[in-house]
Amino acid sequence: MSGTNSNPYSPHTDADRAAMLKRVGIKSVDELLTAIPRDALRPRLGLPTGMSEIEVQVHLESLAAKNRPAAAGPFFIGGPVQRRYIPAAVPVLALRGEFLTAYTPYQPEVSQGTLQAVFEYQSLLSELLAMDVVNSSMYDGSTAVAEAAFMAVRATGRKKVVIAREVYYQFRATLETYAKGPDLEVFAVPTDQLAANAGGSACLIVQHPDSFGALVDVRPIAEAAHASGALCVQVTEPHANALLEPPGALGADIAVGEGQPLGIPMSLGGPHLGIFATREALVRQMPGRIVGETRDARGTRGFVNTLQTREQHIRREKATSNICTNEALAAITAAAYLALMGPTGLRAAARNGVAKAHALASRLTAIPGCAIAMDGPFFDRFQLRTQMRGRELKHALAKENVLVDDGLHHEDRDGILIQCTEMTGEEEANALVSAVQRITAGAREAVAAR
Amino acid sequence: MSGTNSNPYSPHTDADRAAMLKRVGIKSVDELLTAIPRDALRPRLGLPTGMSEIEVQVHLESLAAKNRPAAAGPFFIGGPVQRRYIPAAVPVLALRGEFLTAYTPYQPEVSQGTLQAVFEYQSLLSELLAMDVVNSSMYDGSTAVAEAAFMAVRATGRKKVVIAREVYYQFRATLETYAKGPDLEVFAVPTDQLAANAGGSACLIVQHPDSFGALVDVRPIAEAAHASGALCVQVTEPHANALLEPPGALGADIAVGEGQPLGIPMSLGGPHLGIFATREALVRQMPGRIVGETRDARGTRGFVNTLQTREQHIRREKATSNICTNEALAAITAAAYLALMGPTGLRAAARNGVAKAHALASRLTAIPGCAIAMDGPFFDRFQLRTQMRGRELKHALAKENVLVDDGLHHEDRDGILIQCTEMTGEEEANALVSAVQRITAGAREAVAAR
Amino acid sequence: MTAIRTQVVPESGVKTAVPALEPLLSEIHQAGRAGRHVRGGEEADTLIPQQFRRRASLDLPEITEPQVVRHFTHLAQLNYAVDTGMYPLGSCTMKYNPKVNDRIASLAGFADIHPRQDDDTIQGALRLMFELQDLLAKLTGMDAVTLQPAAGAHAEFTALLLFKAHHSKRGDDAKRRRVIVPDSAHGTNPASAAMSGYAVTTVKSDARGNIDLTSLKAALGDDVVGLMLTNPNTLGLFEEHLREVCDAVHQAGGLVYGDGANMNALLGVARPGDLGFDCIHINVHKTFSTPHGAGGPGAGPLCVKAKLEPFLPHPRITKDSDGSYRRGPTPPESIGRIRSFFGNFGVLVRAYTYMTTLGEEGLAEASNDAILAANYLLALLRDSYDVAFDRPCMHEFVLSASRQKKQGVSGLDVAKALIDEGFHPPTVYFPLIVPEALMIEPTETEPRETLDAFAAAMNRIAERAKTDPSSVKAAPQHAPLARLDEVSAARYPKLKWLRPT
Amino acid sequence: MTAIRTQVVPESGVKTAVPALEPLLSEIHQAGRAGRHVRGGEEADTLIPQQFRRRASLDLPEITEPQVVRHFTHLAQLNYAVDTGMYPLGSCTMKYNPKVNDRIASLAGFADIHPRQDDDTIQGALRLMFELQDLLAKLTGMDAVTLQPAAGAHAEFTALLLFKAHHSKRGDDAKRRRVIVPDSAHGTNPASAAMSGYAVTTVKSDARGNIDLTSLKAALGDDVVGLMLTNPNTLGLFEEHLREVCDAVHQAGGLVYGDGANMNALLGVARPGDLGFDCIHINVHKTFSTPHGAGGPGAGPLCVKAKLEPFLPHPRITKDSDGSYRRGPTPPESIGRIRSFFGNFGVLVRAYTYMTTLGEEGLAEASNDAILAANYLLALLRDSYDVAFDRPCMHEFVLSASRQKKQGVSGLDVAKALIDEGFHPPTVYFPLIVPEALMIEPTETEPRETLDAFAAAMNRIAERAKTDPSSVKAAPQHAPLARLDEVSAARYPKLKWLRPT
Ligand SMILES: Cc1ncc(COP(=O)(O)O)c(C=O)c1O
Ligand SMILES: Cc1ncc(COP(=O)(O)O)c(C=O)c1O
């Protein structure tokens, strides 16, 4: 009458086990394990012993308490992962047990919730990006970029990939690793030299707004790509599309990006959402799952995974990608987010980031020695150059509990990066400005004193 | 194309409103309001203007941050409201939208979820308390006590109610207020004089364990009540029943108590759960809703609100109570809690409180000048007497971020009250002991120095 | 589209005692099963003296978490709720319950605080309540507010104790023993009066659905405690002689209690305090969008005129000159405590969040839309059903299925047929003065498409009542269960499971 | 009991383009509707130069929150899930997903942290990952772990890049261009090999369901990168010549990749590292109870022997002598980044929570129970269906509906008939080497009653296949939809809604 199981989630009593053993006709499970080398059977692992739920909760809360959440003070780190407002209804809906604990909708008759929600995600993103087709998710923004390059290679039969150095460092680095598989040549060039390098390439990969927040004129790059038979891959950010001309209108053949800002928690960088969109003509080259509309035997509308002959479970080594488990729940989350925000809310969120970034930029550049690192217009983040090394300034700010990023591993551009969103509070902005003031003044004095 | 509504939850566009007005045959809603005195129509209220969700979230988070949650440091406050461990599955299940946003199951065909869950609550509590019948909830422990007295008055035709002074102060005070309605005489006497005061009374109300945590011998009190034609009302605590002989076995005719410890957050004292149980013979005197089992027209088992002729919507001024909206969600929560904990888990939680309270009592009474205030055995809380006034010591402890309660308004017993549960951590206990040591030593020195 | 199947499946393999939608926990039980949410503390057993230890068996079901999760998931899916469809339950204001309210209420700073903490550790909570009191006072035109009542009925009882205190103070209490309620009143009104030790005098309604002024005046006298009046009343109608009514009661030395269940019609439209009421309760679970929780919790703040303030229940929240908040000392004339602590705080947090979100304009818009939606729906239905009292309604209206009754179809039948159409039925058989009453409250959060669809369904049912009444009487066919046998449930009460022992 | 009705109702009043269970968001849309989650920032418009501004229309649906909530609530209720019933999808380990894991992952200290924060602001997270690596290494008998792969397939690709680096370092890469996979392998294995630029050689299985040793040896050569092997394999069988297999590959200079999808059979039973594997991935969404999220996210930590460690992707987490944790410097031989950041951290938190809860004994018990449950179910079903390879299975087994096929009932028909019995079907038509395959994995968290009920349902279907095959072919009748037309979905792809313009 007491819990004798070591696994608290096991419904089996000893009586259950005895009855099952009996039915199988054995005395012990070990009789089933004769194929396992004796010397390897049932090793001691050296793992800790189990805990009760309350003990686990206490232990994990103590670990969580050793992290500094974004909400715990001024916070300006951003980039592909952004602190965005998540409407309360988003997790209530997307994390319902029926979504959370289902798997890939292999049996569409009992998975219409998933299938329709993902179909809606595809439709919403396709509208936002002005692209024909969106798949049901890639792992994250970086693998979406890499898979876009692979797709371009398949579509063009070329092995050279040209990527702008102002694409997020993490995306570029991932592409470079992926490229080692099929042995692609990857060239990273400044954005303004992309067009010049189009010749012989499978694709040009451009990010707009770029990793520093700069607005990029994508059209000529797309034209250059097309002129030389290459595809144009645009790395995009979901919110930016509410205000900026979208990839589909700029000539992009593939649009990819990190979908985390669409209602998904930052969670140290995952699980997130790789957005992947393309033009209709290229759909059969697309990686990943795609949901399509159909009818059931009674004529009722329904949804199914479709165009599966692209996929590994059917095509195996000829598949367009090896992806199987994807980020469907993040796609459903994004669908709920966009449905709740609507065009008005999405625009407002995007506008807030832009307006706050520009206001902050004005205030910061009023500080002696501080300047925006880029020449052209920017969106909702910018790089600030001061007399200090970015890393130094970042650390000095962190001491005052103001968190910023330094350069995104862009080798020859130094400074700190300031991302704004609708979450950026007035007090946070004040804290940043006065801290930068104080710290850079100190640094100037130190230099003067030398 | 932008949100022009002031109510963000309104689905009505201006076009919708125009069409509706047209169908009604009016130009403005004001045409419908002719019955309202002109001078009173559409006043300016002087309320603030509305906010967006993100603004509300920020505002309310800032208010929440001005409260000190129990988890933020050593915490020993308890009594009717207890810091207890809530298994993670409890809110996931009980707060599902289908429970949360339904109302009283007036239409049983589409409310079987509520009805069965409440039936299960009734069954679980009836087992725990060893009582025949449990209703589907009262507002809280205090109103359950008052309604128990009213019920005893109805059942016996007497107007004298005797309550132990060791019943929670808040429960007693509420009874006294309620008693002003039908003009009952309420006598508060020490627990050990209850039996002696049984004569002519409608009921004796005893609490076990009492508000100080002391174990009370209920049987002789019940016997005295019965001997003089009165009912015995026992105020009980849910967890205590896992280890102590339950009211039904002690002779109680009515068992009442605060159900919050059964998986419900403390939330500054509400919403909580008034537990109300009685013997079968008295069921038609019982206040509140009761769910019963029946069949549907096809013979399938189902559940309905039953014995409704006791209730206000049928019987109006002859009803057994005026209660309508109750605390059904708390009852469902308690059912999920008990289902998850099972007898093993419930016992473990109760045992933890007892064991920790006794360990702490030993350590505290080892401090010079500190003693347990009660003579007899106690359960999971106790009163500690020191040379200091309870209130003084409480404030001194609070300065060290150790929260305890002082006496529960029991006029002639002073000290601090220490409640333990399974949530009481080792470090918290250490903090309390060393703080009491330090503070009382300081107080002794101050006395000595005088 | 009407009701459709979903994937809910009962715990497979569990045998139920009789055919059932879902087994009971006691049927899922298997001896020896247990989770591990909490463990330890064994030393406790010896710390409890033998004589006190539990000897009664403790046959709580033993079930592991995977099964518990499925069980309650299945049960939830058997419920109709605001989150699943239109719920036009008259008098209950089943409007949308914003999710942000729930998130705020679950913040540790609100959910994990104890009512016995000192004031300086709960400043945010005290401020929230203080401000909520102020919002409610302004909204109702009253002078003071207690947030403590757990629901409307609790507020009614509280108010009658205030009335008693008021009359006592004037030396009047002994003779004032009667409370007047209209015949359209909600059952809690007379029940609260009775709990307060008062007799109830029922006054009939007039032909326009108002409390009958002549009868009221006849009923008044110096033995009257006061009048309990719902406005708009339970017919959804604004009392046309409200000020005269209140004046008459006041002249007789009585007080006027406002039952604010229908406050959703009045936000920014009119303040009860301007209309003659001495106090009014608010069902925040109706007007202020807090979820009804399958029957509760709600909250029933009581807003009063200054003359009743001294009697308000303890504790009262006050604001000090330094801007800090605290529990004030017990006012000398206070009736005392009416519950353990401050009120249903978690519910009040939601109400405050809602009011803050909507603001003055949003609240006014909500009432406006609620009134418009009700009148629109009434216009769509008036040809098919009898209208109880035919004048513009406020936020709800009452139809009568008397016409259908003659065709052999009762109000209840209509209600059950609505279930098959995918809607929750309206309130039926209340108010008692309307035969075959169907009390319909659409609220402001149902889109027009849904109102149209509801009207179409109602009209289809009216049509079927004419042409095929037996099909209406056979409803529901598409609900989880067919009609339930309530008579034998009451005759042979089974109020808990029976465990095989 | 089989499937029952519930209360889900579609958004009433909304017209769908064709008969449908639930309207699309685009159908619920009405111009002018909007919530107010975020507002303001209008000044932004002028800050963006004209040439960059969006000119394309932005026809996202306009819907208010009440409708959005109903919509997704309805959709959710249309899903079958572990939370609603047994989900015996072979190879997917649909065990119970503990709710405490989700609660922990949503703590602000885990959910609200950014991967670009400095190490000293995420010490708790780094420690969790460091310890999880250690747990996984011990469990698998490997030397080093990367937590980064987002899923099993991602780990496979990562591992093949490690293999490539390993061979490169030995100067072998140019000639090693072939990856061997058994014919029973999961599709991701050959697909990952192809993505890595390798050719795939498929080796057949022997009569006992093992990889055929002779064929394997014949396929080996100095052009072989390695072998990708699932063990227990996708037939649910433990490879009987595992060490010989691994030795042979190693002798040919190749490496052995362990596809750990079936690790739920091996916890505390055997360590892949002791059996000859050079690395193995873990699908934490299978073995470690993290929810499958309607298709993902998962996480696929990769555990490797020391010889592969130098090549592991960046960043690596290290522990300093002072007990603090940090991102180590990029190892010189690292293959680089395989994704933006650390991995699917939110999923890893859940896995860590699960492993901490169960501990060594609990994990071992889980595998033991999983194996027992599978063999028990096999015993209950072996008379009605053909058993693909008849020997004791591990945690899952594969039946063939070949016998039923002759009666006119396919494996797919059996699957659909199970839906009507209230169960999610098993995996069908995989592995490819078993005709009419039904791959059944009960997991350790289904109670015996449920296993019995599932077996009874399967046996009933087998019986009906004999006596009334057309009724089986007509299934499902009790699901939200009947069978869907997948052929025309692929032939005339409609991959998004069409908005009337
Ligand atoms: C008119 C009216 N008065 C009073 C009440 C009682 O309110 P509560 O249920 O909050 O106690 C109700 C509730 O339905 C009501 O409709
Ligand atoms: C045997 C086997 N290998 C590999 C995989 C791929 O794993 P994932 O879906 O996590 O990418 C699966 C998943 O179903 C599998 O069953």
C-alpha cells in the first residue's frame, strides 16, 4: 500500500508485473535479455538516486535562481533571440496538453488540431513574408539558413554559396559547419559585395535588417543573383516584416529566419523556430514537413502532411533533408501569437522597437565620444561605438546590472549592440544612458590622466 | 483597419454596431435608455483610461513585486491557510479552460466534467473525514463554521451555540458576526469547558488540532453534546486526517474546515474552500450544492446537482442557506490534488509537517527562556513562549526576513506561532533557530543591563 | 456547423460499474499504485500519541499521475465553457474571461502570500485592494467599499447585517423585521433576508415588468428593514419608477439594497448611487470578467453610502499619509468579520486587472455593446417566441416558450435542443414570474456572427416545435449524455462513490 | 468504452468555404477587429526611409481574443495526445510527460534568459547542462556529450561530420565515402548520410532480424566511413552479433554510429559504450519524457567516445576549478557550430528534471517495465497477427498484418479501426522490411488494464477482418474526420489559405 516503485510515473504494481511475467511465461525480465553480452548487462551507472517532486522542484528552483532573467533589470541583448511580449493567451492555448503531448500527425483523422494550426502558421507566415509557401518549421534560424543553401545547391547544381558577413554570426558559422557535409564552398563577403560575387554561385544570402540592425537594399542583390542563375536567400526577422517590404516583394527566392520572437520564450536559445519559405516553383526542393488542405471521405475539409516524397521517411537518401522531429509546437505558438496580435498588434510591437531604438540612439550619441557604428538607416537595434572596446564596456555595464551584447563576432567591427523591443522600458533606457555616460566619462578621464 | 474599440475584448466593429442598431431600428443605444433618469445618465466616472495588455502586465508586476512571497525566505506562518506543496499537475488540470470558464452545471448534459469532478471531491473528502456526505463547497473555513452553527440551530431548534476559544480566531469572529442575523447566542469557552456547557445548546464546536496545534480529545465532547441533544461540530484540517482519527470516527455530526491546503494557492486568504460534511441523517439540513449520481435516458451513468429543494433558487426564504456561487473550482482542485497525492502522498505531507514541527520545537526549547506554550501533544504547529511579547519577537524576526505569526488573537495566550509543512526547509529552520537565539539573548541582556 | 466529435477517450481498460462516459477515480484505483510528490517524515508516527492516531481505514484511490492527468483531461473535455462557445446564461454574464487576468493572479507576489503577513510585506496587495475599492466606489457612485464578500449572496447577507446595525443605532431594530423583495427577485435575496432573521414580503411586478409601486407602498411600514432590488431587474428591464421606489422606502425609514448582478448594463451608463440605492454589490465574476470556475469562486464587493460605512466588516484597508497601506483598527461600530480574511483576493486581482485594461471608456463601451447585443438578439427572436415584457431591454431579456408549450415543447425542451445546435442554453424557468422563461444574456463579447447563428438556431427550434415537436423533446442527441434522471437522483441520493470493500 | 462525444463546438456563425470541423483564422477574420496587446510607437513610421517601407498589403486576420481562444481550444480538442489516451507509436516512445518538467522549464530563471548573456549571469543553466552531460555520459558509457542537436536526425548529421573530421585527421577522408545502414534503418539515417555527402550502402537483415553479418562484412572496405546502427533495432530486437558487427566495422577503419531512438530499452540494462558503439544520440523527447509538441521540439544530445571528443561542436561547457561553469574556448579541431546556441535548452531542462526524479533505479525500472509491457502485449497479440521476427522483443515489437491483408484488410485499415476503438494507432509501414508492418511500443507508463484493452481491441479487429472486412476498411467512423484524401492533397497542393481579395 505504499509506493515501492523507483519510477514514480510507473502504474505497475508488483502484482501487475507478476501477472505480466506469468503471461509472457518467464520469471524475470532478464530471461528476455539473452542477446545482451553478459558482461555488459545491468551495469551500475553511478547516477544519483531518485527524488520526490517537491525535492526536484526545490533543487531546480535553486538552479534557476542562479540565472539572471531578462526581467531582472535593464536588458538590451537581442539579435536572433529577442525579449518580446508574449500575450497571456499564447501559452494557455499552445501548451494545452492536446498539442503538447501529441506527436507528428501521422494519423490525420485524430490530429486535425495540429494539422490545421500548422496550416494556419504556414498561411500566416506566407502572408507576412509575401512568399508562396512556408514549411512547418526547421530547428532554428541557423539551420534554416544552412538548409536554404543546400536547397539552392540542389536547385542550381552549383556548389558555391555566398553569404554576407552581416548575417548573424551564428547563422554563418552554422552554414560553414553544414557545408562540410556536401563540401560546399562558402564565401563570406560584406553585404555590399554580394552582388559582385554572384557569378557561379548557387545563392546569395543577405540579411535585412542585418545583424547590426542596418537596413539593406535587397532588390539589387536579388537581381544580381537572378542574373547569374543563382537564388536569392533573404534572412529576415518576423517583426520587421510588419513595417518593411517583405522578402517576397524584394525578389527573394527563399526567406529564412529565427521565429522565436513570435511568442516563444528565449530559453537560452532553444527550443525555437526555424522559418523557411520559398516560391511555389521551388516547393518540391523544400526541406521539412508541409501541411496541405484536402477533404475526407465524407467531403469535409481536413488537413494532412503532404508532398511527403521530399521527406526522409519516404525518400531516404534522396530526401531534401534529414529532418524528422521539427519545432511544430513553436509553429503553433507563432500561429496563436499572430492570431492574437493581428496586423495592428504586430505593427505596434515592431514600431515600439524602432521608435525606442531611435530615441535611445539619439540620447546615446549625445554622449561625447559615442557614435552609431553604421552609416545608413537602422531598424530596432544598432551598434554603438565609444572610445572603449565593446567587450570592456559591456562588462562595465554588466557590473551595473545593465546587460548589452558586444559585437556579434563580426571580426572588424567593435562596439556594443543595443536591441530594443516593446519590452524596453523607460527606466531601463535611462539606466543605460546614465551608465554609458558615467563609464565612458571615467574611461576618458583615465585616458586623459595617462 | 486599426483597433478603435476602447474594450479590447469587444469583437464588434463599427460596421457591426451600425448593422445591429439598424436591425433594432434605432440610431443610438441611448434610445433604449429612456427609463433612466436623464440627470443620472452617462456620468463621468473619473476612472483612469484603459491600457494595453503589456502595460497592464508591467503595472501589475510592479505591484506584485511589492509583496513578499512565502518562498522569498524563512516562512512559518500557517493556521487555516498553509504553504503546502502543489504538485505541478494540479493547476494544469484544474485550470483548464473548460473547468475555469464554465459556470454552475445547470445543464448537466454539457457539464459532466464539473459534475463528476465535484462528485469525486465529495467522495474523497467523505473518505478522508469518515463522514457520510460532503457538499460541493462553502466560501471558506470560517463561513463553513458559521453555516454549521446555523444548521445545528435548524436541526435542534435551539439558539445557543458553544464554541471553543481554541477554534481559529477568524472562524469564531465570523460565527459571531453571522450569529447577529438570526440572533443566536454564542458562547466562547475554553476547549476543556465545552462539555460542561452542552446543556441547552444547539452544538458544541471544537477544533482538533486546535488553532495552536494542540491535539484535542474530541470524543468526550461529542458525547456530552449528544447527551444533551446537541450536535458536535468539529473544525478539522485536511492533512491532519491522514494521521489522526477523523471526525466521523470521533462522533462529530458536522465536520468543517478550510480546504486551502489541498492544492490551492494561499492568495492572501482567498479564494479558498470551505469544507462541509455531515451525517446522512442530516443531509436535508445541509447548506450548499450537492452532486449526486444518476443515469441518462440511455442508461449511461451521469451526475447532477441534487437535493436542490434545500437551495435558495427553489426554496427562497426557506432555503438552508443563501449560497449560490460557491468555490467549485477549489473543490475540483482539491480532487485533483488528492488523486495525485493518493493516501501515500497525503500521509507523507502530513508527516513532514509533524516531524519538522517537533524537531524545531526541540531545538527552540533548548534556547534559554523558550518553552512550548501548550502542555499536551501537538501536531504540525505550536506556540512558543519566550520572555518577549509575541508581537515584539515577531517584528524582530521579520527584520531578519523570518516570518512567523504571533498569537491568533487569543486574548490571554501570548507567544509566536510556528507552522511547519512539507515546504519547511532545513535552511529556514536553521534561520529561525539562530534568529530566535540571537534576539532572545539580546532581549535577556537588555533586561539584565537594566 | 453543430457539435462535433473530438478525440476524448476514457481511460481504456478500466471497468466501470455501469455504462459511463469516464470511470470514477475509485474505479481507476489499484492497490499499490503511488506517485512520489512528497515523501518522508516517517518519524511523525511515533510523535503522535497512540490514542489520537487514525485507526479508520484511509481508502483514498491509489492512482499514478499519468492516469490522473488523462482522467481530468477527459472530464474537462466533457464541459461546455465560455472558452468553447457562446454561453448566454441570463443573469450570469458569461463574458470572455481574459487570460492575462489569470496570469497576473498567479504571480508569486499575489498567489504566494499569506493573509497573516504583516502589512509592510504586502504593500502591493493592499494598494491593489485600496485602489479597487476606489474604482468600484466611483463606478457605482457609492462612498465606501468592502471587498470581502465571496459572492453576491454573501454580500446580500453582509448588507442586511449592516442594515440591522443601522437600524439598531437608531433604536429601530426591534421593530424592523421585514424585508421586501419583488416577485422577480433572485432566490438569494429572500434567502439572505431569512438568514438575517427577517421575514420576507414579496411584492408583485406590474404589467411593464417594474416592481408594482402601489403594492410596494402598501407593503411599506415602520416594520420594514428595507427593499432588495435588482436593477436592471431580472427581466433585463430598467425599473421605470426607481427614484419613487427608493424614496418611498426611505420615507418609511427603510434602506434600499441594490442587487448588482446586472451591473454589466450600467457601466458608465448610470451609477446606482445616483439612483437612490443605499448600497449595491458587484458580482465581479459577472461584470468584471473573472472566470466562473465551474460554479465559483466569485467575489461580491459591497459598495455603500457613507451612512453605512461605519458598520462595514473588519478588516478595512486604509492609506496612511506617507502613502503606505495598512489594515485599519477595527471600527467601533463594525459588524465584525464575515469571513477569515480579506476576500477572494485572487479573484479581485483579476477584476482589478480587467478594469485597468478597459478603463473608463472601455467599461462604458462594454455596457453599451452588451445592451445593443441584447436588443439585437431580441429583435431577431421576437417573432418566434413570446416576449415577456415588451419594451427595450438592457443587457439581457426574457422570452417565454408559452407558445411552444402549447405545441408540446417546454422551455426546458428548447434549452436541450439548443445543446444539439452547439450552444449552451440560456437560464430557464427564472425569473419565476414568466412562464416557461428563457432568460438570454449574450454579453458584449459574442461576435455578431455568433448572435446571428444563435438566433437562427432558436428560430429553427421554434419551427421544429411547430412541425416536429417530438424531435425537440428528444434533445439532446449530440451531447455527451442524453437527459438525466434528476428525479431519481433526488429520491435515491447517491452522493459519493461506493467502494467495494 | 470507445470514443465519446464532447462539447467542442466550432466558432458558431462563421461560414467556412466548404464543410469543415472548424473555420480557418482567415474565415473568422473581420476587417476592423483588433485586440490591444501592444500599442503605440507610431513615430517609427517616419523613422524608416520611404524606400524600405512595406508596400505589400498585410492581410493578417483580424480577430479578437475571445475568438482566438475558442479557435485554438477547439483545435486542441481535435487532437489525440498522450494526455488523452494510449499512443503506442512504435519508435517514438510516447510515454507520459510529467507536468513538473513543464513547470520547471517555464521558471523565469530558465525561460527568460538569453543565450548571449555572459557566463556569470547563467551559472545555473550552465551547471544544469554540465550535469546533464555527465548523466548522459554515465548512462550511455560514453566519454563526452554535446547537448546541441535539436533532434535525432540533427545528431546523426553532426556525428557524421565528426566521423569526417576523424577520418580527415587520419588522412582518410578522401577515400571514405560510404556509409552503411541496415535495411531496417530509419529514414533519417540514409538521409543524414546523404546530407554529409556520403553514398549509402544498404545491408539486409537476417532471418532473426539482425543486420546480416555476412552481407555486412562483404560491404565493408577501406572506403567505408562507418555503420549507422539502431539497437535495439527498429524491429524492437537486440542485435545478437553486436560486438562482432562493431568489431568488423572498426577493423575496416570505420566507426559505428548508434541511433539511440530506442534507448528506452537500455536504461540501466546495457550501455552502448560497452557494446562497441563510438557514439550514440539520445532522443530526449522519447527516452526522457519530454513532450513531443505535436511534432517537436525534441532534443538529440550526442554522446561520444574520447576519440571523437576533440571534434565536438562549439560551444562546449566546462567547469573551472573554482566550481564555476563557462563556455570553453573553441576547441581547435571542433567541427564548429551546428546551430545558433546551446541546444533546445527548454527541452533539456525537462530531461534533466526527469532524470533527477527517477534516478538510477527509476530509470532502470522504466526500461525494465517497458520491456515487460512490450513482451506482455506481444503475448496477447501473437495469435491474431503475424509476428515479424519471432523472438523476445525489447521495448517494442513489430507485427505484420499480412494475414489480414489476404482477408482484404491492410495494416493501415487496422490502424484506422483502432481509432474507432479509442486508441492511437501504432506506427505503420515501418520498418520497410516487414510487409504491412504494425510497430507497437506501449512504453512503461501504460497501466496493465490499458494494455489489456488495447490487445482486446486489436484482437477484435483481427476477428472483424475475418468476418466483416469491409467494416474495418470503412474506419474510422468515430473520429472527427473520416479518411483523408492524401493523394489529391499531394497532386493539387493547397499549402495555405486563399483569402478572397
Ligand atoms: C440577480 C442575482 N442576484 C444575486 C445572485 C447571487 O450572486 P452569487 O451567485 O454571486 O452569490 C445572482 C447570481 O446568479 C443573481 O443572478
Ligand atoms: C529509429 C529512429 N532513428 C532516428 C529518428 C529521428 O529522430 P528525430 O525525429 O528526433 O530527428 C527516429 C525518430 O522517429 C527514429 O525512430
